Amino acid sequence: MAMDEDMSVFMDTDDFADEVVINDQPFSAIFDNAEVVEGEMLVTRPTLMMATDDTAGLVESDSVVVGVKQFTYDYQTDDGTGMSLVVLKDA
């Protein structure tokens, strides 16, 4: 069953989200150091939770800036609610 909730409330930079810049375009996303499974290991990686629509066209090594920290896009997983977990690498 698909969710009909308005997830945009979580992308408000006055409350939960941060402004991030991806390839010189501003977006709202929730930045975290999350645990993700890579192979058979659970590791901590920098991540963004953001609207799936905002992730269209991202490719590996795209530039991502959060505050003053530079990252590159690695991969993403979509959760089926219109949100995606974007996994980053240190630049």
C-alpha cells in the first residue's frame, strides 16, 4: 500500500532538513551518518534522506556539499514512500 503522506514537511530547513548543494543546485535533505549494509558489513557512512524526485539524474561521483563539507554521490536506495537514502563518500 502506497503512502499518501506529505513528506515535504520533513524537508523544511527551519525544522529538520539542511540545505545541500548537488552539482551547483540547492536541495533540502536530512544529513546523517547512518549505518548501511555494504557486502556483509554494517558500516557508518554520510547519508542524505531526500525526496526521490530530487535524486533523478544523479550519477556516481557527482559533487555534494553539506555546509562546508564536500562529498561525492555513491549510490541511493529508494524506500517506496517518495524518499531516498543517498549514500555519500568523502571527496
